[in-house]
Amino acid sequence: SKYSLDKNFDDLEFDILKSNNDYKLNAKINLNNSSLKIDEINYFKEKDKISSLKFKGNILNSNIIIFDEILFTENKNIFKINQMKLNDYYKVLSIDKLVLNYDNSNKIKNNIILSKINNNYILEGDTIDFSKYLIDILESEDEKSLFSNFKNLNSILNIDIQRLYLDKLNYLVNLNGEFKFVNNKIRYANLNSKFQNGGKFLFSIKSTSNNETITKLNADRAKPFVSNYKFIKGFQEGVIDFHSVKKNNVSKSVLKIHNFKVREVPVLAQLLTLASLQGIADSLTGEGIRFTDFEMIFSNENDLMTIEEMYSIGPAISILMEGY
């Protein structure tokens, strides 16, 4: 057959075989005249680029959907899934292999493989652009997980990635570690790596016997994390240290950043900065306002963030705040 989404037609081939109450599916869909956008992995295909989607699988009487293979190709870009089982709510029960080999919208080559070994998984590869997912985590009010589409995931995920991009310029090298999932929740995580020009990166999650979840982040480069907040302009340098304890959907956290600069600041802060000789020097050289220490003690419950104390100290200006 042929089909059209907006006046231009592409080819469509499919076979459906019914046996008792089970169905076998085999299909090929050309997407040459259609654009395709997948926000989660920052992928976009323009119109008039040759591409196709092939899949074959089964729908069982038990309402289990099994895809033996799903294959999408566009030029040198390849997305491939082998042996993926879904329930009737489209939650993933298991997946044997996922292969992503593509250039994304940031012009970064992504090349990773997710493989199932017994009941556990390993995520490995040369390069992955994590910037879009990092932004979602920082801006989201809800918990997100790369494996939130699984049903009752009880597995260990091992990580071995040579280069992981936090934004277009900053990336981690030789990222290693593991996650432990219990009923789709992360009960334990431990990641360690280094930035491309040196400096450590450590991340951990630990669940305690009294139902507390402790999250820690230590990074010798704060900019990739802070710069994703668009209201902060011209942030440079800095070392970040984050510690959070969550229990009964209430989290209590401490965020520290040391030795950083902010180049673009509100007019009032600029005027206050000029009140000191050091501030004049910083402004004239264009280096921005320097701070030696920043610390924020805060808690989150539902949609409310309460800042018990937030202070920042520098040679030109110091700030002290509290609020919600």
C-alpha cells in the first residue's frame, strides 16, 4: 500500500497472520517523505531523507506483545531492538538488546549498546550525549528514570561508557559504575569518572534500612550542571558538592559550590559590586563577580521548596537569603 501524513506518499508493506488467538506481524514502513523527531534522545530526521522502519513480532492471547526485531535506518543512523516483550499497557517486561548508532541534533555521534545478561543489563559504548536527559532531570518536578518504561524492573545495570557528554563542550571519560533497581526504583547507584581535562566526578545513591534515600554528587566542574538553569548567565569555573536525604517524599539537601564566577548579574548586584575596589577591577576586566563559597540548605516537599539558608561569599559582594 501507500500512505500519507501530509500529502506526500510513502510505501507500506505488512503481513498479519492469525493463528487461534495469536497474531504474527511483519511490516516495513518507508518514512522518506516524513520528518521524525524523538526528543528523548535528541534525534531529528528531516523530510526527503531516505529512511525505513521494519518490525516483526507477535501478539499473544495473553496480551503479551513480543517484538523479535525493530529496525530503523536513515543514512548511517541505526536504531535496533531485539526480543522486546511488552504487556498490554506497553510497559517493557524484558529486552535482549538495544543498539543506538546515530548523530543527534547536537552533531554528536552516539554509539551505545544495552544488552541483557541473565536477569541483569550492561550499558556500554563509545559515546553518548546525556545533555537532554540532564536538562530533564534538573528542570523536572518529578522523578525520572531511563528505565521508567519497564514493568517491575529488578535488575543490576552495569555502566561502561568511554565518553559521556554533559553539554556540547563538557564530557566525562571512562564512566563506570552500576545501578540496582528494585520494583523500578533505584536502590543503589555508584558512578565514577573524570572530566576530559582532569577533575573527578562521583555520583552515588544509597537506600537505608529506615527508608531513606541518600544522594551524593561531587564534581570538580560545576558549570555543566549549573548552566542548564537558564536564569544563571555567564557561570564559570567552580567545584560542586551536593548531598540529599529523602524520606516519605520529603528531601533535605545541602548544595555547595566553591570558587566560581558569574559574569552576567542583575543591575542591583552590579551597582553593589562597584562599591568595592575589587568589584571595579572585576567589572573592568570582564571576569565577572567572583565568589569563594556558596551554600544552600533547603528542603523539597511536593511543589514547595523551602530555603532555610542560602549564602554566597566573595571579595566584592556577599549574599544571604532565606525563603521558599
